[in-house]
Amino acid sequence: MGEAAAWPLTDVQAAYWLARGDPDCPGIPGTNLFAEYDLPGAWLPFLQHAVRRLIDRHDALRVVVTGGLQRVLEEVPRYRLEMVDLRGVPSGEAEARLEATWARLRHDAAPVDRWPLFQFVAHALDDGRVRLLVRIDKFLADGESRLLLERDLFAMLAEPAARLPAPDVSYAGCLDAARRAERSAAGSRAYWRGRARGLPPLLLPPAGAAPARGAGRTAFRAHPLLPADRWRRVRARAGAQRLTPSMVAIAALADAAAEISGRTCFTLPLLGMQRPPDLPAAQKVIGNFTTLHLLEVTGAGATFADRAAGLRRRVLTDMEHQGHSGYRLLRDLHRTRGGWPVVPPLTVATTLEYRQRTARDGEPAGPHRVLKASAHIRGELSVLTVSEGPDGSLRLRCQVVDEAPP
């Protein structure tokens, strides 16, 4: 292994580290991104080299975590792709072996102090296709980074001889920028420590929302909220009142949560992304830039529009103090008030202001398909994501994950 420069863990990484339990036992599973891809068989001979090119290109894929620090390795051994040949295997047995690989990836106790913090497993199938299963520790990447990795991997496989433009900034450069920003965050720390004294308890998942402990599975439930025509009208009315689609969705979820829980006052954990604002090129960097905003919900306002406007004002004020993230605030509350987890058991996200590039945007779909993608965060039981469907309708996706894989 090459020499490694070291940086403190980011706020989200520190939360994952603490949620894993004893830092002296870094092999506890539970913070991973998973993805499954259907690829043309003609790409199989180039797959291992493409993964090695990804590792060379993105320094976040050369990170290990030791002693509470993340270290970016200059050099790593040549990665060996795991290959499973299922050609000639009866279809039922082939599916069972694919499921067995998934189970192994989900429950491998992969230590974060040993490289690599990811696995790529390729299965050659009878129909001339390749099924690629991927596990990436969330210490290394967030959901947007998974999309960036997909883009680069598919580009390398489609044109193996082509050279992609070199990134303008590295993950290490982003960590340096975060360290500079930390030095000027005193005002944000003071703001949130003052707010922390009056924050109501976190919103919790409804009783029975999580699978049985030890089930080791992730369940997804999609719920239609509004058809496309009604959602377009809601967006237009919201825009006239200077409310973003995401703010409307968050206000609606807050109202629903208040009715279900019987509580008008609670703290709603909102997931977001915060890449270094002074590095525009960071938008193309692989890393975990997840941030958390703890939104105080009070139920104030006679109408839905009033409540949504009140939440908007609160969010705008809070966003002026992003230097002290919700993950860091949870650690403060865990230490000073007790009863607060370092990772919230329920989080809310929206993708209404972010839409990944697809074939509809003029980008060729290519001969590959993304079959599924998910995340598993130890300690996190439910994730609610509001998004637009392909037909423009509004939908709610509920991801319920097991608290403790076997």
C-alpha cells in the first residue's frame, strides 16, 4: 500500500462510525450502497480493467478508515474482480446463486480499516448478459456519487479505448476545502447550540414499521400521491406563493406525520447534499457529501399554505448556518440531553429539484440497465423519499431497513 494522507471524518462519516458501535470493532456491517446492473456479455472482457480505471480516477475509492481518521492511499494493489460463471446452470439454480451473492454482500462484516471498502461481483449468464452486483461502503459514496460512478463505468465499458477527461478536483481537495470551512463555522455552532435547547423530540417511525430484528432485509413500498395533472396545478400554485415543490412536499409530510403521531411539535430530519460551495468542480467528485438538517415543526398556521410558508422561513434561516450539520447537532444532543440517537431512525428526502440525466434528456440509454439500487444505514429504520414518476406524477417511496443484520 502507498503512503496515505489523513483527514478527520466528515460529519456523516462520524455518525456512521459511532452507529457501528465500538470503534475498536470496525467490521460491524450496516452502512452500504448496493446496486445491480444488467450488462451486455461483450463488456465482460473489459470489466475488470474498467473497475481498475475507476479506482485510479476516483481517490475516494482508495480510502480506508483507521484511528478515527480517513486516509487516502496513493497506491493500492490491483483490484481483482470476482467472476461467477453461471452459463449452463439451470435458471432456478442461477437465480438462487445470485440471491446468495446478494445475501453475502449484505451481511459481510467488511472492516473499514482494510482496502477495498467495496465489492464488484460479475455473473456471466446464459442469455449473453452479465449481471454485476456492487457493494460500496457509504463511507466512500452517497447516492449522487453512485450515479457518477455508473456514468464513468458505462462510458469506459462502451468505449474501452477512450480516455475520459481528468477530474478538475479530487476527493482529497474537497476534504481540504471542508477543513477550511470548519475554521469559519463558529457562528453556525453558536446558532445551533442555542437552538438545541428547545428542539422537540425526533419524529419516529410508526410502531411496526421495521421488519423483525435480524431479518436482514430491505423492503420498498411505493405510494402514489398525486396524478401528473393535479401535481402540475399544485406546483403552479406553490410557485405563485414562492414555495418550491420540495417545500410543499415536506409541509404535506409534516401535516401527515402530525395526524398519525398525534404530535404537533417534533423535529423532522431532512437529508440533503452539501458539496464544497467554493469548488464548482466538486459536483463531479465521488464521495459522501450527505448532510442532515433538523427541521423544527410546530404546527403553527391556520392553513396549509400558512404552515408551508412558516416551514420555508425556518429552513431559509437555518440554511444560513449550515456550518454545523444536523449530524453534529445529534452528537451534541446525544452527549448533553441523552435519548437522542447519532443516526436518526427516520429520515425524509426529496428529489423534486434534482433529476438525474436519462435518455429523455438526449443521452443515449445504451445496452445496459440499472436493475435496482438501495442503501442500508445501521440504526436507520425508515427513509421516506418524495419524487416525480416517469409520467410526472408525485409519489412517495418508503424504504424500511432492518436495524441489525444477522
